[in-house]
Amino acid sequence: MTAIPTAVQGAFWMLISGTCYVASASLMRQLGDAYSPYELTFIRAIVAVVVLAPIFLRHTRARLWPERPVAVLMTGILSYLGILFWLVAASSMPLGDFFALQFITPLFSIAFAILFLRERADMASWAATLVGFAGVLIVLRPGMIEISLGAVAALSSSFFYASVNTVIKSLSRTLSATTIVFYANVWLVPISLPMAVIEWKTPLLTDLPLILGVGFLSTLGYVLVARGISLAPARVVQPVNFMRMPIGAVFGWVLFSEFPDLWTWIGAVVIFCATTYAVGRGSKKPAA
């Protein structure tokens, strides 16, 4: 029996990951503003720890207390902000538009790696990053349409997730990705607890599956992203992320009778092309 190439496996897991994220956002849209994002972030943190604990215990030999605990704590804080804004955006804007703006995350990550990790970049990589941000302006069209709270939250989520990626990249020099992600989510529980207590509303039994589904699917999506990246180079699997938008558009059309307009598609394509070029160019460069 012919073995499936690892690049194909990586692309497959990235596709399933994107579907998980879209499904999670769809459940969030169903919940709307019935529950505070602070409460949902706390519940999502609990679900993540439960899901990730068996993986952590099976695949790592890490000590009970990780090295560089302050940096790991920072990962938890930035993850909290990223998840919080992700939930706000997912509950308040069309799915296709939301995932179009999420494509900006890798470009933020590239810029932060250059600025804070002192990674090298040529003019072509900077130009691709600027083109990607121009794609965001095409989606948002400031001055032509009103920029919504959901759009601001989506961009804020991308900013903080890119910040998380930057800290994780720094930590990965001494810690495994499994260790970093697990302890970041462990920290996320006490970080998210105070606001969750203040904003707490006991979930209805009919809403509980949706709430748990949001946490489980988003955590599973993250795990599968890590799986996909571990099997294939970023330049191979990154373009598959573009499928989140058409998948989100289908979910939005079927479930909520909404569909991205032409300018959103054009902006998404610009962001996608710029991101794919920048990631591909960076992955071909020898490590400094």
C-alpha cells in the first residue's frame, strides 16, 4: 500500500483544522451575545486543559514547573486577549468576513519576528507584508462603510494571536510546543476567572452543548494546526488556511443566509497571496 506523502497529510490536517475553527465560530454565532465573552473564555480554558492534558502527559517528559515561567505566563495573558477578541468577532460579524480578516495573523507574526526576534527580512518580504495590510483595507473599506466592532475585534484577535506566536517561537528554543501550549492554557484558567465570575450567567442546559462545542472545536483546531505544521513546511500548509474563508462562507450562507461581498473576496485574495509569498520566501531562507 502506497504511503501518503507527509505534505499531503499536513495539508489534510490543516483543512480539518480550518473546518473546526469555522464550526466553532458558527456555534458562537448561534449563541450570539447571550453569554459574556469573559465567561466563554474561562469555559474554553477549562475545556482546553481537559483536552490537552492527556496529550501533554503522553508526549512530554517536562518538569512539573516549566523553564521561563514568566514568558509562559505572558503566553497565557496574550492567549486570553486573543481568544476574548476572537469570541467577540465570531459572535458579531459574518463568518466569511471574519475569516478573511484572520488571514492577517501570519503577517503580524512575520513583522513581530523581525522586530522582536531580530529575524532577517529583505525588501520583498516587507513589501509582501505591506500588500497584505492593503488587503485588509480593501476588506474594511474605511470611509466607505462603517467599521464594525466585530471587525476591530477580529483584527485585535489577529494581533494578539501573532504576539502569542512570537513568544512561543522564542520559548521553543528551550521548551517543546506541547509544553508551551499546555501551560499557557493552564495559566489561562486563573487569568480568565475574575472577569468570568463578575460576568457569570449559569448556562441553560440547551446552550451547554454549544458552549462546550465552541471550546472543544477551537482547541481541536489548534492541535490539528500543530499537527499539520509538524508534517509539512509552512509554505506547503499555509495556503490551505485560505480554505477557511470559503468554508466559512458556506457555513454562513447555509446557517445565517449571509455571504461575503465582492470586495471582501478581493481583499482576502490579496491578503492570501501576500501571506503565502512571505511565508514561502521566509521558509526558504537559511536560519541565521
